[in-house]
Amino acid sequence: MTNNTVTEFSRKIPISGSYDVIVAGGGIAGIAAAIASARNGAKTLIIERYGFLGGTIVSCPMPVIGGYNPEVHTGIMTEIIELLRQRNGISREFHNEVIGGQMIEVRLDILKETAVEMILEAGGDILFHTWIAGALVENRQITGIIIESKSGRQALLAKVLVDATGDGDIAAFAGTSFEVGRKEDGKTQAMTLYGPIMDEVDINKLLEFIRNYRKMHPEEILEFIDEKNVFAMSGFAGMIEKARREGALKLAYNTIWLNGKKDEGWAELSGSFVPDVSGTDVKDLTKAEIDSIRQISSMVSFVRKYVPGFENARRRDRGSVGIGVRETRRIIGKYVLTQEDLVKQRTFPDVAARNSTAIDIHTPEGKQNWVRLKSYDIPYRCLLSQDIDNLLTAGRCISVTHEALASVRFIPPCAATGEASGTAAALAVKMGVLPKNIDILQLQKSLKTV
Ligand SMILES: Cc1cc2nc3c(=O)[nH]c(=O)nc-3n(C[C@H](O)[C@H](O)[C@H](O)COP(=O)(O)OP(=O)(O)OC[C@H]3O[C@@H](n4cnc5c(N)ncnc54)[C@H](O)[C@@H]3O)c2cc1C
């Protein structure tokens, strides 16, 4: 042992499998990547640290596919939504003008089942309860990864890897370059633990209060959807600020989101924010869990005492896994997509995915900045690591700026980049070339982006 380090002695570990394509991470990006890779004939394995697929959607839980636009988000995202519809797996749906598409609330049990079935039907393998803990790198290529699980420490070999860990863990283990946060100070969007959901709410009373509040303080209401059976609204800065000053509410910011279903008598609140923490630092993650639990608990007491309609409401047990992380590493690829590219709808000859969800930044200072967008291109080069030749990225960790990430982090674009990377990985294996050398036109024809 020296100062603050110990030496971990080298040891021989078993190779537990060998694959054409390994997809790291079972969130929406990994699900789409694994389905696409397996459907395109590659021997594919998806590895997930938890015992279910869905990632943030399930673990946060954040069950709302946001800004879905069927003309833009074709492919596996649309397929999943259609299957969920057939299986009664959609509980709510409404249009959100700000985000720029449909908000589709999914039933998590059905989503988990559907994702597993789609991967297995495509011929892919799944490995749950397994942490990826390292990458074996030789001559700019990852030859395999190190995994840790109840079965011990093992290695898995692959020809091509898709990093869909959200945090770019594989890329970081392999020593690739990445960026985090805003250009000026490296700060990322705040983390949020979703909820609470309150049952037995007097919805008529609550909505009457909110409609009056809106008339009196129109500048405070940022979003207002009040449809036949659903409602979704956000803001209430004055009320929150006052409650915070008086010690009745322990939130970091002055915004609460409120949504629910009128005929079912429930309302979901969301307003826990933990700024200035890193999603790749376990002490910060622990702090974020504790802070957000406290914020949620204070929201429950606050609404019961001060907000009409919640007097007799009961808090629903959500059994969530943990804090929702919006932003961590962005792996530097062969192109870095910018806000200007999105706003100007710049076209790219190697377009591999399309998206139209708004830029939605929860600033570390507590503001929410939106930029509405029309359909834009995500080039294939944003999915190719600039340092490791057999590594593709998908989902939240692709090569974009802080601002562009705030749009590509939505669920539909994560599925689209997952599908593109999975398809490209399988094509590379089939052609016996590196992902950067695949036939782009063939990829695009397969993805229907041309
Ligand atoms: C609070 C919050 C609210 C949001 N609201 C919305 C919304 O309303 N609508 C919307 O469309 N999007 C929303 N988003 C964004 C969206 O949910 C995510 O950006 C998206 O789901 C990310 O998908 P992903 O597959 O890239 O990553 P993730 O969902 O993070 O998936 C990564 C997976 O990899 C696994 N993993 C990570 N590291 C390892 C490792 N080392 N070994 C093994 N497994 C690993 C994780 O367990 C996880 O399952 C929200 C996000 C947050 C945090």
C-alpha cells in the first residue's frame, strides 16, 4: 500500500463468452441496438447491471416517451410503441407542444416484458445482474470487456462494442476522450428522483385552484395542459419561493411539475432537483439519492397542508430504483453535433438517425430552457468513437454538445441512435470491416434514413 492507493494483483479470469457484438447497457438505446444487431445477423449479447431492461425509464422511473413524432421516429421506437398499444401497455397519451410531439406514458411491466421478448425473438442473448467493470484494449480496439457479477470476475470477447451505458462507461474504460457539462464550467443538468404520486386527490378542487392561480399569476405557469382526462402543468415559482422561505418546502429550485389523470384521482408531482453532482461519482450519487428523498418527502407534507385537493391524499409506493441522471459523459466522436446544427436543420450525407424533440435544459441554476425544433439529422460520425476503432455509442453518451444532448437525450432519439449503432455494428461484422468503413448507403437503406 502507498499513500492513497493499493496494488491489485493481476490474476487469470475465465472468458465466459465470445460475441460478434456486445451491447453494454439495457436502457432504451441498448434495447434498440441489441434488437437491430441481432436482426441483422450478428451474434449479439446485451449486458445490464440491473435485472430488467429499460434503464432510466424503469429505474428513475420516468415512464413517459417524450416528444414522439411518428414521421421522424420510425423504426424500432415505433415498433415498441405499437406493441405496447396491442398489449395494453400505454396508460396515458397527450400532445406536448413545447417538447414537439406525443407524450406516451407506458406501463413499465409491459415495457420490460416486451423488450426482453423483442431481443430474444431477434436471436440476441441477455445477461442481467452484471456490471461491466473494464475494457481490454489493443491497438485502438477493444478486444473484450471485464464483467463483475455474483459469478465473479470474468471476461467477454467481442468484435464490435456498442456503448449504451448512458454514461459512456465502456468508452471511458477504454480511455477515449469525452466531455462533461457546459463549455464554460463543466456543470451538468441537475438530477431528479421522480415522484411522489399521490392517490385519492380531489382533482376538481385541485384544478380549480390551479386555474385560479394561473389567472392571478400567468407568468408563473410554464406549461398548461388541461384536457378531457389528463392534466400536466409546471411552474408555481411564487408559491414555492414563499414556502421555501418559510421552511415549509425543501426544494432546490422553484419549479414543480404536476400531472395526472382526472378520472383516476391521482396526481404526480415532480420537483426534486440535485444540482452540482456528478453521475459518475458514487459519493455524489449517494448525496443525490439522500437529498432527493428529502425533497420528495417535503413535497408530500407541503401539498397535503397547503394545496387544495391534496388534504386526504395518500402517497403511492413506487418502489423506484433510484435517482434519474440527465447528463454525464459525452464521448467525442468523429463529429460533434451542435445546437446550431439542430436549429438550422443542417443535413448530413451520413445521416443515421433523425429527431425533433426540443432542447430541454434544466440549468444548474434552476431554470428550464427550451428550444423548439423541427426534424434534424444525426450523422453516423456522432456514433463513432474518434479513439477506438471498433466502438460505437448510442443514446445519452453520443458525440454532441451539452446543448444538443438536451434534445438527443429524449427516449425516441436514444432508440434511434441505438438502432443505428446496432445495425452498423452488425454490418461491420458481416462485411469484416471496422464500423468507420461500412457502406453508409447500405446502413441508411437498412435504417430508411435515405
Ligand atoms: C428525471 C428525468 C426525466 C426525464 N424525462 C423524460 C421524458 O419525459 N421523456 C423522455 O423521452 N425522456 C426523458 N428523460 C430522458 C430519458 O429518460 C433518458 O435520457 C433515456 O432514457 C436514456 O436512455 P439510454 O438508453 O441512453 O440510457 P439509460 O436509460 O441510462 O440506460 C443505460 C443502461 O445501462 C446500464 N448500465 C450503465 N452502466 C453500466 C455498467 N457499467 N455495466 C452494466 N450496465 C450498465 C444502466 O443500468 C441502464 O440500464 C428524462 C430523464 C431523467 C433523468
